Amino acid sequence: MNNNIVRWVVLIPVAAFVTVSLFVLMMTLIADEFKPQDKLENASFEINPKVEDIKVIQRETQIDKVKKVVTPPPPPTIERAKSDKPSEPIASLEGAIPEFEAPKIDRSNFKIAVSDRDAQPLVRIPPIMPTRAEKSGHCKVRFDVSPEGQPFNVTATYCTQSLFERSSTKSVQKWKYNPKIVDGRAVSRTGVESKITFKLTDERGRIIPE
């Protein structure tokens, strides 16, 4: 309650002062006499002004006469040396193929001998590097070759790491051989041994040793 009374006591004088100030300001503005402004002189302008003609200066140019160009004479022709035609006649084959009797072959005694040979590799599919490999390695495998040139009984006898064994055997099973020939017939070849090498490289392309 006391706060409201103090608030009213302070605001009433301020409001009265502002009201009186505005009233005095309005009275001052009304008291000045009104003075009308002087009339401006009548302004005049032309609707269609006359435009002065602009003289265009023409540039006089003189074209020189075209000179007659004399065509130069053609270059002299050079005589080419003519080659003489051959006087000798073209050689011709004379004579006939001499007659001869074809040799008689006894089929009962005729045989085509095929030399014996060992199994020879034709196609070797490289192995797939295991994803878990951290360094290079190798495997020694032993297998047999069928008369059709297909490896079978593939076993890994030694591997630097066991994870290379499966990839080595799968690779050898895809190989292709020329079969072993004995007395002109293809036979099986047993005990073929081979070495499968796995080379692992780092980010710089250098081989990581075993």
C-alpha cells in the first residue's frame, strides 16, 4: 500500500509538468502569424523544340587503280631419262615332271612310332592369396596326373603356414598336363611334385618376406 502511494506522489507532478509543457508549445506555434509565400513566376517551356540540323562530314576516300599483274612463265620441264625395254625374252619353264612309281607300303608292317615322354604342364592357374596372410610363404604339393592330363590325389606335403594349404591344393586341381606317353599310349603319372609360392606385398609394392 505504501509503495502505491509513493508511486502516485512521484508520477502526478511529472505528468502535470509534461502536460503544461505541451500546452505552452502549442500556444507558441499558434501565436505566430501566417505569412503566405510569394507566387512563383510563370514557367514556360516548349512542347516541340526545334532541333538544329547536324551536318554530317563525309570523308572522301580515293581508291588506287588496280595494277595489272603479269603471270610468270611456267617452270621449264625437265626431261626424264627413259629406261630401255628389256631385250631378253622372259624365262619360261621347259620340260615336264618326270614320271616315277610311288613306293608300295605294306600296311601290316607299317607302324607310327611315338617316342615316350613324361607328363608336361600346359596350364597352371596361380593360387589365390588367403585374406588372413600377413607375410609371404610357399607350399610343396604332390599329385598324380591322369591319362587325360588332369591332376588328382593332390596333397600338400609341406607349407610354411597352414593357411596356404587349401589354396595350393585348389590351384593344382585346376592345372592341365600333357599326359605321360609309354609305347604310344597315354598312361597315368604318379608322384609329381611342385612348389607353390605366395608373394605378399605391402602398400609400397615391396614383397614381405616369409
